[in-house]
Amino acid sequence: MTVAWERSGWRRKPRIQMPDYRDPGRVSAVERELNALPPLVFAGEVRNLRSHLAKVCEGKAFLLQGGDCAESFSEFNADAIRDTFRVLLQMAVVLTYSAKCPVVKVGRMAGQFAKPRSAATESQDGVELPSYRGDIINGIEFNENARLPDPDRMLRAYTQAAATLNLLRAFSQGGYADIHHVHSWTLGFTEAKEAEKYRGLAARITDALDFMEAAGIDADRVGRLKRVDFYTSHEALLLEYEEALCRIDSTSGKPIAGSGHLIWIGDRTRQPDGAHVEFCRGVQNPIGIKCGPSLEVSDLLSLLESLNPGNLPGKIVLISRFGRGKVANHLPRLVRAVERQGASVVWCCDPMHGNTVKSDSGYKTRRFDSVLAEVREYFSIHAAEGTYPGGVHFEMTGKDVTECTGGIRDVSDEDLHDRYHTACDPRLNSSQALELAFLVSEELSKHQFSRSSDNPVAAA
């Protein structure tokens, strides 16, 4: 029997990876202020995303999820939002053409402010301070004042998220997302000498668009060619913020997490009896679950039962993150358990978090070849198991950073210091992200996944 849910019920559960604020009274005041503000996303948008993800469950669409590791207050500006949005659209055009199906576009944006950490403290030059946990909680500067958790940061996060969403809605619905413009940006990438192997696919996309225009199907006549549906997502880590923005959908009478369209539970906070699962089980939003090497089958099945007792398609996104060379050790057992259970899920690959290393130059980085290798292993396992590899999940930015090594521009260890700007984990730059989209498109085409509403099975 399902236990009744209330939005503050998580407070009675074990909580981890969350701050201990010094002034509970100020926390309550901030929560009241947030509770009086409009939600950042709306119930109709959440329902639309769930319906799109239900198509992914059927093998009739593909999920592209990407964006910042941790959004920053200091680097917040319109150009950064536009550039990341633009690269995600470019990636989606490449994937749409190759997969011959719609791509559900979800940004790690307008809410990805909090980060779990492997240790509660960090040390520099013999000084130990609380770890940086994202701008919504404390500051990245290494001093005692900055590292104190500050509840007022939740208000600044809300304001920045609202401004980001306002701009994203304008970009996605106001003509900026016209497919012809988006593809013209992609051509700029493929004209580079290093991108020769991607020019053939780009040329075929151009031919398809030229044919559509010749046939009278242009952006002005077909509004869908000028607009896109774009959604936001983040890890639901800071539950005071999540609870304060929880709202009741006036149509269904059910709770909606008003902080983002899709929220996920991290690999460190997915305890079936923990606070984060307790909060997420009550909201109607799609819920992601990060699945790392330590995830036991019994816990996964318990999570599916708790978070989606009605087995609704489009409700659960399982985001695997194992690391290069480790996918075959873990993903098959989870896939088989889900299949035996008959659970409806979207399978998604996060090839970033399991492939973080320390470079010889001392920077935390990710090697492009390792990221790509995990993606290929993910597709191969699903082909062998007869299940649909429904999506990919990347940490990336539209800026020309040097945080991950490799790619056609061949960022080296020595290059990392040039433009290493991340607030937490290393991100793919715009060139690497688009290159990865071309390579993922090759996997989609190579495996020739059928898209049957009954059982999306990889063709032999």
C-alpha cells in the first residue's frame, strides 16, 4: 500500500549531501518568499515533456540532454545561454536526421546550481574548509565566509533561473530555432579541415532541406520548422528549494515540482528510504535516476516501484554512468531486471561522470575518446539485449573552453589551462559536443534500431 505523500515529508527521512544552515529562521523566511513566487515551469509543460518521453519509451523518439555541470552566478549572461542552446539545437538536427525520429531536447539549465561532493571538506595549504556545493548553497572562493551555506542564495538562483527560462522560451518559440538557421551553424563546423568525415552527413541534411524548400515546405509555411519544444532539468539536491517551489496542478490536483521540467536523483542520493527519493516520489514530473556501478538490482526495482507505482511511460529516465570499459559489467544486469519487471523506462547514457581523471598538468579532465567509448558500449549492450538506447546526457557548454582533452581540435593536457572555466566538473566545448552528436548519429544509424510501439528491438 502506497504511503501518503506530503511535500515536507522528506524532512523526516535521512538526508545527505545537503547543507546545515546556521540560521534556521532565515531559511524558513526564504522558503516562505519562494513559496509566494510563481513556479518556474508550468504543469502543462511538464505533461508535454512526459508525453514526449513516453514516445522515447516506445522507441519513437530520442532524448538529448545536456548543459552545464554547475551553473554559475558570476558567469551568468545572455550570450552563454544562447550559445549552449544553439549547440544543443545543432546536435538535435544531426540526431534527428540520423535517427529519423523526433529528438526530445532537455537542457541542464535554469536550475543546475547544486552539486553533490565526494567529501564534506577540502584543504588548501593546510587550511580545511567546507566543500563548495554549488552557487545555490555557498561560494567557490576558498575562504570561511564564502564557504558558509547561505539560504539567500536560493533567491538569487530563482531569479537567475527565471531569467534563463524567459530567454530560452523566446529563443525556442521566436524564430531563432528555425531549422535552416540551425543547420547553417552546423555547416560552419563541418567546413573546418579537421571535420572532413562529417561533411557527408551535413551535405545530406542540406539536400533534404533543399528538397523541402523546393516542395514548398518552408519555415514560414510550417511553423514547426521555426519553433522547438525545449525543456529544462537539474539534480533535485537542495530539497528546501524544491519544496518551496512545489505547486499543485490546477488541472489534475496533483503536485508538480515547479523548479524544472525534469528533475533527477543523483548516484549519491538515490537511497530508497532517503529524503531525495521521498520528495521525488510525490511529484508528477519526469524523474531521472543516475545509475552508477554501486546500484544494486534490488534497489533499482525498489526505486521504480516507489517513484512510478503506476508504471507510467515517460515518467522514469534511467541515466547510466559507469565509465569506459565498465558498461558491460553493470548495464546488462540492470537492463534484464527492468525487462523482467516489465517497467517502462527511458534508457539514457551519461558518459561523462564515470570518465573523470586528473591530467598530468594537474587539472581534472575527461578524455573525448573515453566519453565516446562509453557511448559505443552503451549502444552495443542495448543491441545485444534487444532494448532501445533512448538517449544521451552530456555536460557541455556553448563556449570554446579547454576542459576535456581530445576531439578534432585535439585539446591536449597542456592546453587545459588556456580556458578552464568550469565551476566544478570539466565540460565538452561546442566543437566537441557537436562532434559527439555526429558520432552518436553514426551509432544510431549503424545499429538500425526499429521503433515498434510494442518492443523496440535492435535489428540483427
